[in-house]
Amino acid sequence: MHLAYGVTGFYSSGDNPPPRNAGNLFKEMCYSAARKIKGDVIVYNKPQLHTNFFEAVIDNGSKRLHILLNAHYPLVAFASSVETGHITFYDEPALAEEFKGFYVCEARELNQLLQVKRTPDFTISHQHDLNTAELSQIMHWEPNTIGEIVFNFWD
């Protein structure tokens, strides 16, 4: 997975801001996904001050799942739990088709370990177009995986 400019939500003043998702279509798709598994959307959160993603929580009585959308790019992920600083990603092939037009991230992509080199210059070995503000945030927050960059709890 290529890490696009602004995927974290951070940029320097004077730089172009990253694109922004409104979340309306995603919300409709989450309700459709809930109907497919005979469940309900019990929580729908827009990105908060410390998050860069939308979150819908679906419960059908026997299963509870979280569906995430990056606030800046059409990147969707499924998670079994979302707690501040930690998300447990997994694949949900039965619902992936409900999000046509979005890129549904696979758990193996999101759980891929981040390769960081700190000296002489800070770099990450993963393919990216991240800006200097994002690289600075990565240095500060020290994420371990790609998923911790794409769906983050940074403020």
C-alpha cells in the first residue's frame, strides 16, 4: 500500500491540505452492510480531534465489528476492536463488496511492520509521498505498522 500525501491528516502551513472525505457515502454503505448481516449501526463517529478516520460500529447480536474510513482517502478497513492507540484489523470478505468504489485494505497490509531508519536522516522504507509534517508526526508517535499511520490517534 502506497502512503499518499496527507493520509495522516497532517501538513505544514503553506502546503496544500490533503483531500477530505465527507463521509456521507461511507455512512450509507455502513447501513447497507449492517442490513446484510442483519445488524444495526450502533455507533457512527466522524473524525475527532485526535483521530483521522470515520468509524461505524455494527452489531447483530452475535458479532460486533468496526468499519473505518480514512478521513482523507477512500481507504476502508475492518477491525474487531478500536481502542485509543490500538486497532485490531481483520478481513471481512462478506462485507467488502458493500464498499465498491473504495479501497478495502487487507489486514496483512495494515499489519505490515513499518521499517524506520533514524540516522543520519529520518526515513521510512515504505513507498510514500508523505510530507515533512507527517514524517515529523511519525517520528513523534513511533507507529509500528502501516495501519497505525493510515488510521491514527494523533493530535
